[in-house]
Amino acid sequence: MPELPEVETTRRGVAPHVEGRVLETVRVRETRMRQPVPADLAARLEGRILCAIRRRAKYLLFDFPNGTLIVHLGMSGSLRVLPTDTPPQKHDHIDLIFEGDACVRLRDPRRFGLMVWTSADPLAHPLLAHLGPEPWDPKFSADYLTALAQARPGPVKNFLMDGAVVVGVGNIYASESLHRAGIHPTRPARRISRARYAGLVLAVREVLDAAIQLGGTTLRDFTQEDGKPGYFRNELRVYARAGEPCLQCGGTHIRQRVIGQRMSYFCPVCQR
DNA sequence: CCGGACGCCTGTCGGC
DNA sequence: TGCCGACAGGCGTCCG
């Protein structure tokens, strides 16, 4: 899926087309997602103005005057902005059709994503309430990571991908951030110094910022709102590069190994 | 409380 | 060429 940069890319791409516009029609072709798409979605949304699209972690929040549509892209989801008369293809599950011929279309082949409604504060919704800080939140600091890590004997990669620690860092950007910070992904989180966590905080922000600038990373399913892929794939230094030379040291080939049930990539020389 | 294993889905790819 | 298993960007749940 979309990790944070892909979700933010989607938000930035979609928002200018539809913010401030009336949502005229909701078309749901498939309700079977991670959670069922609510049957009353059209009744709640049609005729309402979309105030803004926010992002929290990997969730998109479509704010309407009467509540918020919470969208998650799962592993294979994407949103496109298309002319209203564009015929849907396989796995195009939901259309939000706005005035001015702008159709926001959700495609999600694996249906791990979701689209649910809340009339209350979306940040207090059970899906969002227990999430950790955004990567750019000052709270996400070396002191914070060092303190949390003391209770975490497991691999730092798992620690970094835990949404209660920091949000938005998935499998690609965990490997990339750890490589840039020179930290081995299997190193126990509690065995990492405050100084190295300071470097990791910077590395995470640097990688995510750069990825957002390039429209995210497309491995397979992800597309930007206009259908283009994310170009950060060309900037990946370790992810999916097993066997290739490390761009940092040049003399070592990138290893791959399953850590916490997820494939991980690292340079055994640059990362300790 | 924690981490680890597993399941949810479909599509694709590599090996035989 | 076809079949079959492994694997894929996430995350909630269950179990020990």
C-alpha cells in the first residue's frame, strides 16, 4: 500500500479538484472492504459540500459539514480524479461524483482498504484514536524514541513500523530510513543510543519528504490522482535491490531477509 | 503488556 | 503453456 508519502501525494492531488465543491452523487459498486461500506453513505453525503481533505497517518479524512468520510487505501488502493463519464474498470469500487465533472474513484483490487463514516471527531474514531505522532511532530524526537524503546527488545524495524510509535512508516520507508541512518534492521530497539535515534528521526523525515516531492513510490498498484506512478521508486537505495551494490559503500551487495514477517533490505556493512 | 503468527483478498511472478 | 506456491505497499485479532 500506500505508505504516508503515497497517501499525502493522493491528498495533494485530489484536494484541488474537489475541495469546496458539492458532492452530487455517490456510487458504490462493491461494499466488501476491510469494513463494509456503509449503506447510507449516499444519503449522508449527496448534496453536501466537501470542506477539506486532511490526512492523519495513512488515513484520508474527507470533511463535510455533517461529519467525516474516513478513507484508507489498504495495500492496493488508489484514488483517481476522472471525468464523470469514464467507464469503471474491474476493482473500481466507489465513485464520489462532484459538481464540475470531477469523479473521485476508489480502486482497490485486494479490498484491504476502507471507507467509513463518522459524525463525531474523526481523530477520536477507534481506527485513529491510538495512533502515535506524525513524523514531523516535534514529539517524534530522539528522547521520545529512546524512552519508548526501553521496553522494546525486538528489532528496531518492527519498532519503527509500529503505528503507536510513529505513523506512516511502512515496509518500504522503514528499510530506506534505517539504511540512511546506518542502523541494522534487526538491532534490538532498546540497544540503540539516543544519538543514533536522533539520526533516525532526521532520516525518516528526509526520506518521507523526498518521497512526497516525487509523488511517492509505485511498486505495482499505486497511482497518483492523475494516473501517473510515483517516481520515488528510482530513489530507493535498498528496497527491492537485493544483490545489487550498496550505493553508499559501493563494495557490498544489498541483503534481503524476513524480519517480523516482512521482507527487509539492508547493507550489512553500512548498517550496524 | 508485548511480540509473533495469522488472516483478510486478488494479482503476478517464478519454478517446475 | 499450465499449474501451484510464494509473495506483495497494511493492519486488526488472537494467542502464548
